[in-house]
Amino acid sequence: MSTKSADRQPTLEDVALVAGVSRATASRVINGSKKVNAQMIRKVQRAVKTTGYVPNTAARTLVNGKTGSIALVLSGSDGSAEQVFGDPFFGRVAGGVVKHLSNEGIHPSLVLADSDEARAKAIAYVRRGGADGALLVSTHADDPLPGLFVDERLPAVLFARPGRPTPISFVDLDHDKGAALAAERLVARGCRNIATISGPPAVLAAQDREKGFRQAMAQHGRPYVPVAIGNFTRESGELAMAQLLRDHPTLDGVFVANDLMAEGALQVLRDHGRRVPDDVAVVGFDDSLPARQAEPGLTTIAQPLEEMSAEMARLLLARIADPTIQPTSVIFSPRLVIRESA
């Protein structure tokens, strides 16, 4: 029978009484101690359900120094929340993090750190105990946030390698290899006049994709690849594709550094009466929702963002549990997904 009444919330003493254990034992079980035998754990867990007891988060923090919360920090964007939440990349990363942490009974808090002031607030939030650590999604090579977390000795793991040498764990993709797969696909289709739409030069992934594509093309005797630069949005893909068609009207193949820009590029090709892939073959990057919804379906390079995000969360939880763990890196492999565009 529940001990909860209309005017009183169940207490730890109620749990201990129902379980037939000491208050100290009930506290150890609720706070996740491993020094309690399995039978006692089952008794306390049953008592928690019976009484309807809800642990006091603040009190638990005082006991074990942990809040049970993780900050998901998005840093290095252009400051536009609309762009962040409109990009399937960020949605997939956040989804992978939430799914993994929810399985651990942890619900992350989202923090946008798109300015020096916002980054300082993110640091202060974790330092004051608002979260046990941070998952950093930082896209710009010159973003100072990873270094700030390291300097403050706060637990953090980074999505994508840091722009400067920094002792922090990170997960990333072999972007060079992915771009090389795109080059191989276009060359194998017999494309002769191949161009690329790159992402922002300040983003390391964009740098790596363009470099990997150029290197692979050079290995096929193509020393020059025309480039137009976008910023990973659909609109920038439209502008870049229009520029390439204007400057290189005979192009018959294009590698686009993400699927959103490729979606824009496909629209411009249709508007100019270019058939895809008969006149111009197109390969994107990410294998996000726009790739599957595109007309025609977009051949693209898949990166397993959900798996990468889950691994990032695992690394952080391990770092929180054992602060002496040395930084590590996990690099995932891309794969070519063939659809109708190339």
C-alpha cells in the first residue's frame, strides 16, 4: 500500500520502512552504489514503486557530486537558430544523443553557444553544476569552446576533430574517404567535366571533403576541379549551381558537400533544362532526409550520425565516471549510397 498522502510526499524513510532496510542502505541503492547486494537492491526498488518516492535531485547532487544531466552544446554556427534547427545534420546528432542518454535515464539540456558571451555562459553552466559534462557540436575550425572546456578541466567530448591541437576526446568521419567515393562514382559514370560545390571554408569537414575530392580527381588525371562555395543551406546550393552553370556550361558531373545544397542544385538544374543524371550527374553528402526525398533520388555519401552521436555520449559518460581516462578519438567510415542522380 502506498504511504503517499494528499499533504505529504513520500520520504526516504518511508522507502526504508517498506523495504525493511536501513535508511543508509536505501540511500545507497537510490544513489546507484555498487556496494549493495542484489536482494537489497530489489527490495528498495520495489519499495520506491510502492511508495511513489521521487528522489530529490538537489540532495542527490550533494551526496555524489553528480546532477544526472548532460549539456548538448551547439557552437560555431552563424548565430542563426533557424539555420541550426533547419539543418537535418543537427537534428540527427541531437536525436542520436537523446536516444542513447535516455536509455541511461539521462535527459540532455540544449545550449546554443554562438557568441563569446554565450560560450562563457555555457562554461559557467557546467562549472556551477548545471550538468555533469558537455557534448560539444562545434563546426568552425577557430571555435575556442573546446579549448575553454579543456582549460577549465570540465568533462567534454567533441563532435568533429578540433581545429587546433587540443587534448579532448572526439568522434568524426573520414571525410576525405567519403569525397573520394563521390569522385570514383562520377568518374565511373563517364563524367568528363566535373565540378564541386564546397561548404564554408571555416568548417573543417568542408575543407576535408573538398581536399579529398580534389586528391581523388587528381589520381584520375583531373588536376583542376572548378568550385563554387556554399554554406550548407539549400539556397546557397542554388546560387552555387547557377554560378557553375554560368562559368562552366559544359559540366556533366558535380559533387555537392552536403545534401541540402545538393537539393538546391537539383532544382537549378531542372530550371535550366538539364536532365539528371543524363546531362549532369549529382552526388551529395550525408544521406539525410533531403537525399531520400529529392527528385530524382540523390546518390550520396552516408555518414552514420546517430551512431557517431551515441559514441560521443558513451565517451562522455565514461569520462564522467573516471576523470583519469585519457582523451581518445573514434573515426567512422563513410559509404556510398547509390540512387538515381548518379
